[in-house]
Amino acid sequence: MFRRASSQAHLEPQLDPLLPGFSFNTHLVAGLTPIEKEGHLDFFIHRPEGMQGYIINHTVKGQGLVLGDNVQHPCQSGDLLLFSPEAIHHYGRHPEATSWHHQWVYFRPRAYWSEWLKWPALLAETGLHRPHEQEAALYSGLFSQIIDTVSVGGPYSEMLAMNLLEQLLIRRQQAVADPLQRQLDPRIHAACQYMNEHLGDNQWEISDVAEHVCLSTSRLSHLFRQHLGVSVLKWREDQRINQAKLLLSTSQLSIASIGCSVGFDDQLYFSRVFRKCTGSSPSEFRQSFRRQGCEGQR
């Protein structure tokens, strides 16, 4: 019989991400869950409706078990599991193992990571990567760096952790990619990074981005649409809205302040663009997210 996490409501907010009740109302959280048989963490996680973001789970010791519809998959040392936001989460220590220690990262991805998050399916909406022996230490080291960076805190810890996570995803993509398959042009990647770093700046133009990556404006526009399927300005708009969604869900800043921070000086225009992209106004989005956060259980 599998023991599940308690679903009882907590009177006080749960601040420990290893225990039920933590809302994950943030952009990135990471940790190590050391499950020992009959210990206080020895229960099955059950999230029938998934989560707001993704989780990558890395087994470092012992054995876990992931359950699906009439399917059971044991997790062994080195296994990487990717749970998409739509994935049903039902996993815990394998009943025949005395322990299951796993590193994990919960995150909301950068927009250009989409191709890197398409893993071979293990279960519905859950991917699996089993690295070669020589890769295992690399992934374990990157996970440890992410966890250490998050634990230190400070204004740049999330940014540094996201960069380390990006390295992990790129390493995995590099390991599985067909060398004949078309890869994202590094100049387009650099252009995306440049725009992400200047989302709140209304002064730059496409020509500035093109100059930064040593391309003509027309060549950048052509390559951008070829690789990402959208124009440079549409991609920037999407990133601004994604950043606004993050701030609406994780901060107490006013809607006007959030709009300005992502490059919209006019609050009415910001609300109009936000509704066009998401189907709701910024205030409606914030209220909806808070309701979901209160109901979320780990």
C-alpha cells in the first residue's frame, strides 16, 4: 500500500518545498529530497492536475517508482525525469528499496527552451532521459550547483540558477540531437538573450539587436522567422508578457509598475496587449493565479 502526502489544509503557509502544502508560487525552486524507508518524507506525491511549471527529477541514490495508468516505472540512479505542467504526478520510493534520494528543479521555462523540453515519453506528458555513464557526473554536478545557488539567495541567485539549468538542458539536447538535424543558429540564441536582458528598455530597435549579433537587420529578421516561426517584435512581445505573468504571480508590485518594468509605459496599452496574449486582464490573471496557488498541494 502506497502512503500519499496528506491533503489537509495548513493554517500557516508551508515554507518547506519538501512537504505537502508548498504552493510553488515562484519561478524556480530546487532541492534534494532524501527519502528513507519509514522516514518523515516517505510518502507518495500525488498531484492529479499537474503543476504550473515543469519539474526535472534526478535520482542519485536508491530507487523511486513513478505510477501511471496501469503502468509502473522504476527510477534508478542517474535517471532524469521531466514532468510537464500537464503531467499527473504520482511517485515515491520504490517499495522494494530502502531509500530514494533525488535532486529536483521546479521551473517556468524561458520561451526559447521549448525544443529542449521535448523528451521521449515515459508516461503521458512525462519524459525520460537515461544518460550514459560518462554523462552522469556532469548532470549531478549541475543539479548540485543549481541547488547551492538557490540556497544562497540574493538578487541574482534565480538568474544564475536559470543559467545553470539552461546548461543542463543544452547538454542533454547535445547528447541526443541528430547531428544532421537543424539546430538553433547561435546568432539567434544570442539575439534572444540580448532582448531578454533589455525587455524593459524601449530605446532599442531591431537594428541594435542585429548589430549585437553581427547581422544585417533583414538577415536577422529572416533567420529569426526561419528558426522560431515569429517576427522579432512578436517574440519580444511574448517575452514581455511572460515576464509580466511571472511578476504578477510572484510579486506585490502594482500592475502599472509591472507594465513599466517590461517595457509598457502606458498601462491601458499593457492591459490590452496582455489580454490579447492571455485572454485575461493583468488583474484577472493575478487573482486567478492566487486562487490556484491556495489550492496547490505538493
